[in-house]
Amino acid sequence: MQNLWKDIRFGLRMLAKSPAFTAIAVITLALGIGANTAIFSLMNQILLQRLPVKNPDELVILRAPGPVTGHVSSDGDSAESFSYPMYKGLRDNNSVFSGILARYNFSASVASRGQTDRASGELVSGNYFEVLGVQPAVGRVFSQDDDRVPGAQPVVVLSHSYWTRHFGGDPSVLNKVLLINNVEMTVVGVSQAGFFGVQVGKTPDIFVPMMMTPQMTQFGETLDGWNDYWMKVLARRKSGISEKQAEAGINSVYKPLIEEQLPLIKSAWSADKRQKFLDKKILLSSGARGRTIAQRDTGAPLITLFVMVALVLLIACTNVANLLLARGASRQREFAIRAALGASRGRMIRQLLAESLLCAVGGGALGILLGTWLMRILTPMVVSSAGIQGLTERLDPTVLTFAIGATLLSGVFFGLIPAWRVTHLGVSDVIKDQGSTSSASLAHVGFRKVLVAGQVAFTMLLLAGAGLFTRSLWNLRNQDLGMKTDNVITFSVEPALNGYDTPRSSELFDQLRSRIAAVPGVRSVGTGDVPTLTGDDEGTNITVEGGPQLAEELQDVDYDAVSPGYFSTLGIPLLSGREFTEGDGATAPKVAIASEAMVKRFFPGRNPLGAHFAFGGGKVKPDIEIVGVVKDVKQEHVSSAIYPYVYLPYAQRPKLTGMTFYVRSTQDPLQLGTTLQGEVRQMDANLPVYDLKTMDRIVEEDLFSARMVAVLSASFAGLAALLAALGIYGVLAYVVVQRTREIGIRMALGAMAGQVRLLIIKEVGSMVLIGVGVGLPLAYGLARFSESLLYGVHAGDPAVYALGLALIGLIALAACFIPARRATRVDPLVALRYQ
């Protein structure tokens, strides 16, 4: 221990003697460690973190892939949706799980203390908290007795974060009555701190018993429909039961249940499809990290970014290793003398490692500060733009451990090899190493060239990746959305949550449209049932009068209920026919407007105007007349493919729950925000307005993932390019010093300045060619791994790689400019006296 403290003190003195070297090494490492810390923080919270519940490794997620019929509610994987009768059968008859829970997200309008707010709710089975092992912070959580009779237990448990935000952590909230979706509900408890539900990115504010489903939901979710798939199911394995045994055990229960369900299926299924239904099996996947919807959407971008930022740290370490090699070359005489005086090689390596680790610690400390700052920037952006709730900006113990581990590994990585090479020479070797062409010096330079070639390889990889992601973002930004988003502001209301029935909701929407249209600065206003570019959709199969015979999977269309003025407000071109008018009311003949894609599929070679169709299949009467055709629109996402779409007047919809308003302005649309909220308040002061934002903002949010990957990858590539340039410069500067005598002789014999510059360029050329030769295949491999993130560009795009090669060439030329210039200014007389 005493020797260790001596090494540390001596190392601090040596680093203090070389402040420029120390500052460059520390800052270089800080950039790499800081970027890694920030990206790892996001990756840890979204992809790696386990649920804060009892024994999360015992949890499993149930999936039942295969044919279904009826209503299916899905948030990314329809195989995870189950009906309540199926859930109840599995829960009550299995012998392999200690408990099976069910849950379902719903939107809530919560009135308390004289104001109404929109909240995120979760319907949960009575055993939800028991199965998860989540305890109450205040009061109690649900039991099975709270979930036996439909509508009998109007009670609610608040999440700890919602209780803190809205009630200031006041324990007296217990037994108070809240008006939730127009139903009086009694607060019975608050869940434990740190529990945010079972799905990353979804943070329920309130928990309500599953038996309150009819009172809470607006989309027809039922507690008795076998063909109504809507709830998500998780289970906890009994102690000693493996996942394979649990899967076999639950399928022995599932088989008779689907046999019981089959007679209830009224769809015209073929015998083959019915057999496939009977052959369905439940598959289990780990539930330790909860439901993995957010992970599926963000996993590839985060892993790609982490690989890229890890390469930046590797390049930074290589750069510091190069600096240490250059510094070590000037200290070889010192260590040779130490060896002659009896110092062991291990003792000297330990001394140099101490200096390296001190550099690493300085870089790590600064990097953690930088990473914390980056987390404060990135985390709110991910929460607001990507909609992944529950992320924290704090440096938690896992991230801190990662940062410390990265720091120590970096110190060993960039310190060990230089220390090994610097201490391998004896006194006689150092005495011989007085000429610039000695084998020791050549080997020393050769190893540094290998390190620079590695930097070039990784830089090529990052430049190619940045080029592909940037071009992909460019392609997305220049997509024809089928609409004009400029000067349009949008907001949503959901009056059904406040007790409005469909006629009253329709009247409210009509009056709001009229009031908003009269606001100064408003050019036009339209509404739609399905918000645009938010990933939402509604779809069903249709039957077309005189239509072609299509395969079952081609009979579906997406649909939206819209108002008069919807298409003109969003700038969606009308190709033929007419838009909806105020005359297309509830009692008027049913009408619809079709998209181009719908016409191409269902009306090939004929005029769709005046044709009729009906929703559903079998013996339905086509009674909806097509009165117009509009251009195809990117409805779900900017990157989505075009699907057949049909639009209906919202006045002719049998059920309305909410509506999204689109307002085109003659001025900055954000200036209308307060006015629009005021118009809603004048109609109903208790009706929450949510998602108030411009359409341009919605487009930016939809492109957030692509933009984040492109911007960060370009930043990492730029940093890598700078580090590579410094590495090349360092080696070439050392080479010029080593070859000063040779250059002087060449110039004395008549060599021109251009020939000397060519000599230096050849030095850099070999390093670049080796680096590019290694980097190109690696870049292609990363691009293939990340191909799902690309849009309109493929992994092998030659233009991107050509640009990367050109940038590498420019970096190399810029790095060798000063060394080449210095070489051409060598005085032959001075050079001949060199050493």
C-alpha cells in the first residue's frame, strides 16, 4: 500500500510537469466517457432495468399468436391481448402460476378540488398488486374482493407520483371522492414509491378495479365477450417451476378453453382456419422488465447509438495511448537507468499504470459531469417527443457504476500497452537508440501507426453510419405527406370521459367548430376522430358492391370520422367528387370519401363515385355511397406505407368519444393556443384540452427517433474524425522528428519540397488504406444491423461510403499538412548535425 501511494504521488508530479499532455488526455477521455454515460443511462432505463417489484425474474408475459375474430385492442402486439373470460379461465384453473394478473390502459378525466385534469389510468385485476408484490405507501391496495361484481366497487388507488404531484403527498386524500370519467370514486390507497406499472414508458396515474370497465372505458371493452380481445396478462411462476414447465402447464388449461370458445365464433372461417385456431398455444416470455412495447420500438436505435458511442470511447483511448507512447519514448532513458539500478519491469509498469489511471480518473470525473449534463438535455427530449414516460435525469447507482467501470477499463486499456512497450528496452538498447533509424524506433513508430489505422477504421465506420442515418432523415423530411402542415394547430377533447353521450358530443363538436371558425386569424377548421401522425389507427374489413374477389387479408381498410372542412384545412387534395358538407348529417344518406389506395384496390379500372360498400363481411348490404376521392395521406407515421383509407362524416358515426381539431391560421398558429383553450372552457369549463401543438411539432415528434439517431451519430462521427486527425498528426509529427536526418540528406542531394511532402503523404497513406480496408466491412455490418432504422436508403449505398472515404481523405490531408510543411523547411546543414 505504501508503494502504491508513492506511485500515485509520483504520478501526480509527472502529470503536473506536462500540463498540456494531461489536459488533452483528460478532455479526450471526458468526451468519450460523458457520451457513453448519457446513452447508457437511456439504454439502462428503457432496455435493461427490471421492474421494481418482488422477484421480477419470476414474472412472465402471456402471448397467444394465431387467428382471432371480433374486437382486438392492441398497442403493438395483438398476440398479447386476451378476453376477460379467457383470462378468468386461465387464472382460476392453472396449477403452475402463483397468480395471473390482467391490466388495461385507459384515458381518465379526473375532477377534484374544483378542476378537471386528464390522467392516465389502468384497469387492473384484484390480484394485481398481490401478484407483483407491490405494497401501499398510504392506505391499502386492491384485493380480490374489490374485483368480483361489475360496478360494485368504485374505488381507486393513486400512483405515488400522481399523489405527490396533484395532492402534495397529503395523507388526508384517503377516503376522498374523485370524479373519474363522470363516476364518483373513493381513494383507498397510494402505491409504493418508485412503482410505475408494468410497462416501460407508460406511467399510470390511477389504478381502478377491472370490474369498473363498463364505467371507465369508451370503446366497448366487455367483461363477458369471448371474442373481445383487449386486456394484457402477466403471471408469476410458482417457486421451482421453470418457464418451460409453466408453458406446458398453462397450455393444458388453454386447450379446453379455446375449444369452448370455438362455437361462439360466427365468422365464415374455413375448416383450415378453424383448425389453426384450435392449434393455438400460449407462449411465455420473460416479464422481468415488464411489457416490452417501448423496448421493441427503441431497442435498435439505442443499441446502435451505444455501439457508436462505445467506438468513440475506443478511439479516445487509442488517442491517449498514442500520446502515452510518444511521451514514453522521451522517457526510455529514465526507465533504462531505473532498470540498471535494480527496478523490476513490473514495478515500472505499475508506476506508468498509476499515471494512466490518474489520467483516467480525471477524465472519468469530468466525463460524469458531462454525462449528467447530457442526460438533462436528452431525457426530457425523449419523454416529450418519444412519449416514453417515467425516465429520470438522475445519475442512478447502475449508471454511476457503469461510468466508473468505463473509466477504470479505459485507464488500463490505454495505459497497459504503452507501459509494456516503454519498459521493454535495456540500457544497451537505449544507448544504441541514438539514431533515428534504429530498429527500436522503427518498431515504436510502427506500433503507433497500427493504433492510428484502428482509429481510421472506427472513424470510417462512424462516418458511414452517420451518412446513412442523415440521408434517411433527409428522405423522411422530404416525404410527401399528402397534406400541408404549415400554419396548422391541433388539440383534442374527449367529452365522453365527462359523461357526454354521442348526440351531445356531436352537438358540442359542431358548436366548437362554428365558434373557432369565427375567431380572428382562423382560416378554416376541421376535425378527425383519429389523430394524424400519432401512430393511432382504426380498421375493419369491408364488402364492396360489385367489387373484385380479394384475399381475406386484402379486404381491410383504415377509417376516420371527419368533419366538413377537414380536407381543405389539412390541405389534402380532392381528386374527384366532393367533400363532406353540413348536409351529411345523422339522418342523411350514408356517404364516404375514399383514398387513392382504396380506389386502386377495390375499384380497379372503374369510377368509384356513386359506388357503395358496407363495413363487415358476409351478408351485409352495401349502403354507404362514395362521393369523393382524395389523395393518399401518411396517416399513422411519416415512415408508414400507404394503406387503403376511407373517411366518414362524424355525424354519421354510431358512437363518438373524442375528437381532434385542426385549425389553419393566417398567423403564427401558436398565438391561437390560449384562445382555443378559452373557447373550449366557455363551452364546458370541466372539459380538459390535451395535445395542444402545431402540426409541424407533431411531424417533428414523429421523426424524433430518426432525428436523434442522425444528430447523435453525426456528432459522434465528428468527434471521432477530430480524434483521428489528432492521432494522425501526432504520429506524423513524431515521424518527421525521427526522420529529420534522412530528410536533410535527401534535400542536400537535391530532393524538391514536393517530393518531401509526397514522402510524408505516403506515411499517412498506408495508415489510411489499412484503416479503410478494415473499416468498410465493419461499417457495412453495422448498417445491416441497423437497416430497420433506415428509410429510402440501403445498407450498401455507394454514395454514402464514397462520401465517407472522401471525408477520411480530407481528414488525413488536413492532419499531415503541418508535419509535411515542417519537413520541407528542414535545413540540410542542421539536419546533418541532428543527433
